[in-house]
Amino acid sequence: MVAHDILKTEGYEHSRLGACIAECGAGAGVLVAPDYTQCVKDPESGKPSCAIEDRKTDGEAAKLDWVNKYIRYIFGEDGRKFEPAAAA
């Protein structure tokens, strides 16, 4: 955000988003996606928001996809990916 302010990047719209998938067992999960964009744009009165999405059937798969996205980003396609564990 600071670099874009200094460079005055035309058309740049800053966002401050997050995402976390909490596993709930039996393959289910909950996606929690906070958005702090308004707080960054207006520190005095901007309000955060949050979306919560039920992932009843694909929570585990969504979590693995989310984690493995960072493995690919850091280590490339050859990085060792996380895989589902055998059910206990």
C-alpha cells in the first residue's frame, strides 16, 4: 500500500483481506474471511467486516488447497504438498 502511495499507481485499489479455514471434523469446515480494507482506508471510522461460510462437505479439501497454494507459491510446483491423513 505504501509503495503504491509513493508511486501513485494509477487505478490501484488497496484491500486487506484474510481467509482461514477451520476444520470441524469428518471432512467439514468453516471459512472465515475477514476484510479490514475499510479500516486501512479510513483509520478513524472504517469498520471491519467478516464473511463466514459453512463448508460442510469439503472443509478438509478446501483447507488442503489453501495451504498447498502457499507451498506452490514458495517452492513452485515441485514442492511437497500436504495430503489428507488416513482416518483414525
